[in-house]
Amino acid sequence: MSEVGRDVSNTIAKAPITFAMIETADSADCNSRKGQWLAYGFKDVTPTFGTQSSVPSINGSMVPKGRQMLKDMVNVSADWYMVSGHHGALYSSDYGNYSSDGNPVKDDLSNLDSDRLYDEEEYCGFFNEAYHEGRWEQASRSSPDTGSSANEIYLRTTDAAPSGIATHEQDNPVFDSTAWAPAPKGIIISACNTLAYKSARKTWSGYFSNAVIIGPNDRIVSGTWVSNAIASAQMTNEAFWRDPQSILDQPGMCEQLEKQLTANFPSSSSIGVMYKGTLYLPGWSGAAF
């Protein structure tokens, strides 16, 4: 795999570039990204786990520490954030609302009207295995309380769902830190369909109107797809990490970044760039939303 900013000098002697990470599924993606940043001399400011060599997934025995990390993340100001894990609608049963034949689709997506789903689904987020195997599979908007699991982690990527259809916590510390912290330079969101949902795009863009946001627009097999694509892009040098806005504000540069990411992304899926209210995808010149 190509290194990020292959010819960029170590940045420790300069003003540090900071990053913070949240992992709710598989740690491989975050560990790959963290290794690249640390080799560069960037500073990890992730609460609790920042001084560790690896990025643990917030599952099982790591949930108590993970909950504390998420609580402390609200007080963190980072230049870059990475969030990865499962991502989807509030419940599996939500997908039945968008089937092409009117029948629930659940995990069989063959009859899913995906255009309606991605345009109209109001509530989605990141979640860990306990949420995925428990509430996501078993609950519904009409019956949201399944006996809350102590190990559930759910981080909203849209407006919070009302308590009548979602009884669980829906915090997202990356959003919550915006009340006081300087705006981050960029967000990397790594999971299936992280940029596909219009409501999620609007929420991310609303909180971080000037940040570059990179993520998949389709289903992916591994979060490392995102890391590898970013690592291989010629544009991801020190100038990009320090001030992506000065680069992407130039005409045609968002399209160029998208093309470089796509060139190193499996053709079975798609990766996109969101910047200042515009989404850049393969075959698109950029569409406002």
C-alpha cells in the first residue's frame, strides 16, 4: 500500500496536526490510518486510547472504556476525525418501508427501493456489534424498547430520532464538540453507505460546513478500502492534511480528489468527497444537496 504523503517530511518540528478516532466495528481500518498518521509525526488526541499503539473497537469488554472515551471526546479539538464501524438506518425493519414490492426486505435487499431509502430515511448512525445484533435486528419504530443492552453503542449521523421511536442514547461526540472547538479540517467516515443517506450528508455538512468529508457511497467489504484509497491519492500530501480548504477551493480540485480516490477503490463500490454542501461521486461533476 502506498504511504500517505510519500515525500512529506516529519511534522513534529512544526505545529502538530492532530487526529481523533472512533471505531465501532473492526479495528483494522483505524489501525492502518493511525499508523500512517503517527509515522508522519501527527499527534493522536483520542481520549483514553490515544497513547496506545492500536485502536480498539468499542465492543464487548471494551465498552466501558469506550463509553468513557466517547464522553471525553466531547472535550477534544482535533484537526481530523475518523469514525468507522457499522452504518445504516435506525433499525433493520426500516428498510421494509422502502421495498419495491411493498413487502419487508430486512437483510434481503433484492427488493429494496434504494433511491427512496437514501433520499427519505430520516434517522441513521454508526453502531457496534451489540446494537447490530440486538436492537437493530429486533426493534422497530413501533416497538423500540427491546430491553436496552449495556453493550450497545449508537452514534447518530442524522438528527436524533424522537424518543417515541428510539429509546436508546443517540449521542455523537464529534457533533457535540462543535459548540466550542475550532472546526476540523476534515472527517473520514468509513462504513457502508456513509454518504448515501441524504439526511446524513446534510447533518455532517451542517455541523462541519467547511470540512472535507470523505466516505463510501455504497456497501463495502472492509473499511481498509477507504484508508488504502486515501493513502494512494497523490493529493494527500502534507499541504492537504494541513489545509485542505486552500486546495479544494481551487476550481476542479474536488473532482480531481474524487478521481484519485476512485482510481484506488474497488469498482464494486464507490467513494465520494463532500465539500461545502456539494457531493462529488464517480461520473458526477458535483451535486448540491
